[in-house]
Amino acid sequence: MIDKNDLRQEPIERASTIPSDWYINPDVEKIEQQAIFSREWQLVCHQSQIPSPGDSMCATIAGNPILIIRTPENEVRAFYNVCRHRGGPMAVKKGTTTVLQCQYHGWTYLTDGSLRGVPQFDRVELFDKKDFGLIPVAVGQWQGLVFVCLADEPRPFEQVMDGISERISPADFSDMQFHERVVYPVECNWKVYVDNYLEGYHIPIVHPELAKLLDYRNYVTETAQWYSLQYSPFADKDGDNPYHAENGEAFYYFIYPNFMLNILPGRLQTNIVEPVSAGRCRVIFDYFYSDPEQARASGTVADDMAYSDKVQQEDIEICELVQRGLGSKAYDKGRFSVERELGVYHFQSLIKHSISS
């Protein structure tokens, strides 16, 4: 299914792109769920989305339902959202902030995951509630963003985000507030969308209006161990680009394997690229602002969302066409532009590393 020769790591000057089969084969998608999404840290929400004890959110990671909850002690915890009785989903029990209740048969758990109540189980033999607590999931937090990892021994979370806070200082997202979520279904493999995000090579062709606003000659990509950074100065300092960083810099981070931080003065956009099948994904856009009311009143929110949607529609169109091309008989592997595709090369190298580990 996966040729070992395709896992070899070559310098970008000699490297080929990953095979087209990796974008279209359902068996490869299954391998990625286990080798990548079950092992790597995943962004799930911002702390402003679960501000009070008892607040919770649900997510799906590598096909597994996950529940994220803020406890009465103001801690953020995560569990598989699976009752240990017969697999039903959990929710915070009405009228409490301390009890989770299965929505199938009513088993109840405390927010530390321990099993509390087992209705109509009096005559069951050899049953110990201590053996049937919720299964916890590792949680990492960075500048108010909440991450989870399904691995039994997760990579230290600090390694993943190492150096970003220092680079973007004084920006800090801890006190930002969630504004809105927009979800885009895209008819392409998740890696097609990520590949596209990771290079500005396509901007002059796919995003002509954006190209006029950027100083494309000075478009820069930098890579670290688990992430890459793209940034570019603006060509027109007095233009009407809503992303124009008048009072600071704009940073576009991709953190392996599938989420992005688009950082602008006073606001943050996060993108999560979620695989649906070998040929489909969905892209989850969340918008955060330091002062949402002021941002709405000034028109910043409306401008941000309109501009983002325009760029997104252009990206969706080209990504779906690329997916069709990757499935044709005419294509197997390509080559990288050393000048323009360092981010794509870095991402695909990490994919190879995950699969071969």
C-alpha cells in the first residue's frame, strides 16, 4: 500500500512530492488516522468558549468523540465522550456543574472521570465502579487555546509550540473572546488543503487581489520542528486590506498536523482542517477578538469575515480541482520549488516521519 521508497527523506532540492495515491486511497486515510491524528496534539477550542465551571465542548479526534469540560476547580479536562456502560455520549447533568450524565442510560460521573451513579445495577456481580471511570485524554493549553492528544505517551506539548510566544510578543490570546465559527466542506483530501495553505506560490494566480496587496518578492517561509511560519510585508501601506497590520505584524502559523493560527493585531483566526474521507475534508474557521464589541462597531469583524470568505472560496475552487488532478492517470509525483514551497516540503516530510515511526 505504502512503498517504503516513498518514505525516504531527501533534501528539498532533490525531493519529490508525496505520491498522488496518498491523497485518494482510503487505506492511506486510515493509516493517517492512527499514525498522525491519534498521536499528535489537536486544537479543540479557546478557554473563552468554556468560561465557567460545568461548561463543556465536544470534538471528534481520529474518529473518537471527545468531551472537554471546565471543572468546579476551574481546571480544563478532557475525556473520551464514551460511557463505560454501552458507549453512550455524556453531557453535564442539568442543574449541576459537577456531574456528567450518560444520555443513554443515565450513568453519572464526576468531573474527575470517576463513576458515581449506576442506576438499577444492584444485582450485578463482580462489578467495581472504580474499574469503569471515564478514560481521560491529555490536555495542553497555550495562550488560552486548548489542545488534546490521544496518545498514551504524548509528545511534550511545550515542544510543539516552542518559540511562538516569543516571536509574536507582545501578542497574547489568553483574554481574547470567541466571536463566531464558520465551517467549509471541501471536496479534497485534507493534505491538499494544507499544502495549499503552506505556500504563497499560488497567490498571484489564485488570489489576484491579495497579490496586489502583498510584497510578493519578500514573501518569507520559516520552519521549526513542528510548525512553519509565513509572512509578507504589504505592498500598499495605505490600502484597504482588512488584514493590514497597521500597528503590528501579521503572522500565519501552521502547526502540524492540521491547524493554523492567523495572527493579526487585536484578533486571531484559527483554522482546523478535519479529514472526513480520503477525498473530503472540512475546514473550521474560528474568529477571536480582544474587544469584540469594538471590532463589530468599527466594521472590523464584518470586513475580516467577508475578506476571509472571499479568499476561502478561491482556495476551495482550486483545491477541489487539484484533487481531481491528483486522481488522474496523468499524475503521480511532482517536485518542489526551493524558493516557494519550503512549507509544503516541511509538512510532507513530517507526514513521512509519522507514517514511518
